[in-house]
Amino acid sequence: MNRAEKIFRKNIMITKVVKLLKRLFNTFFISGDLLRYKNQNKLNNRNFPEIRLKDIKPILSENTPNTDFDTHYTYHPAWAARLLQKIQPEKHVDISSALYFSAIISAFIPVEFYDFRPANLQLSNLKTGMEDLTALSFEDGSIQSLSCMHTVEHIGLGRYGDPIDPDGDLKAIDELKRVLAPGGSLIFAIPVGKPRIQFNAHRIYSYEQIIAYFDGLKLEEFSLIPDNAGEVGMISNAAPELVKEQVYGCGCFWFTKD
């Protein structure tokens, strides 16, 4: 065994010990509940084996007065689903948005989901495949109903294994505009606020940047998930000036092509 292998094995052992110590430490905080459960369970005749130490998996972060949620990733798919209910397309194509959005709406609309890292999700009414958002394989003007949400801000930063490209986001936007059919709808969501790049996580855009990038399309609706959406919710038909007040908001844009 060479020195590198010894170091590797030692690190593996240290990691296992740390995990065990953490689990034992956390078990202390649920020991009262565990004892109460065991005492009450003595009177039950349930088909569960005795709880062993290795079966204890303490979860300490979910005993909260309210259900916490990611405001961006809860509100923007809900907003998009309501738009699709309004638009009523025969088929919908999604490029790299949250996978669960396509999975759920495929219960009501035939959906095609494409990603740079294809998803092997097998559901009725859902087709999945691989696409590079900077070079889509679709014909010009071929997609009537299209979405790309919380995605473009990542393109070109390498986070998902994509090539480094400072203009990757602009190339992706040009492709979305190219494949959208005349009369079609594009449902688009992206971080908004003071423009900046938080490498390699994402970019944040101003309202004016997005409108300029989608020149040639018609804005039908702009809604905003503000920084304080946990308190005030999503703002429908928001005033663009509100974007300047955000640190990391989410702009939801519905565009159409004449």
C-alpha cells in the first residue's frame, strides 16, 4: 500500500468516525422522545422490530412552527402551471427547468423535457431527452408552448458540466427566441436584482437586461417573487421598479411571438 492509499483510507475512516459521533450527539437531543416512544410501544403489538442504535436517524431541523419552503422553486412552477392552464397548449416543451414541474404537468398536458444532463424519468405523457440550450436541435419557429425557468442564469458557468462561456446565457436566450413559433408562448423565470455574477452558481439580472435580451418578443406578463416572498408571497403583474429593490428575487416573464 503506497502513501496515497494510506492517506485515502485514513480519511475514509475519519469520515466514518465523524458521522458516527455526529449521530450519537444528535441522538441525545431526541432521547426523550425515543424513551417515550419505547414506553408507549410496550403496549402495542405492532410488527416492527426493536429500535436499534443503527436504526436511529435523528432529524433535528424540521420541528418548526411553519412549513419552510424555497420561495423561488415553489412559486415559479406554480405560476407557470397556472399559465399553462390558461394557455391550454396541445403539447408543452420544457428546457431544463425543475424536473418535478414537467413530471406534474404531464398528468394534464403532453410534455417533452430536455436537459444537458438527460433525466431517465419514465411517466406516461412525458418524453425526456438531451439538449444543449446553446444549440437546440429544433427547427426555427417550431415550438408553440415553451418554458425555461431558473436555468439560463447557469449557462456557461460550468456548474453542471457545461463549457465555460461568458456569453452562454445570451446564446441560450437567442435559441429560445429562434425555436419559439409565431403565436407561441415562452414561460421564462430567472434571478433578478442588482446585476452581478456569483460564480459558479448563477447570474442575477436587471429587469431592463431581460427585456433587452428578448427584443422581438412581446411581454404579456411580469410577476415577481421578491426577497420577502415568505411573508408577502408572489407579486402578480409587478411594477418593474421593484426589481431594483431585490438582492435575489425571481422574475417570471411570459413572452409571446407575433
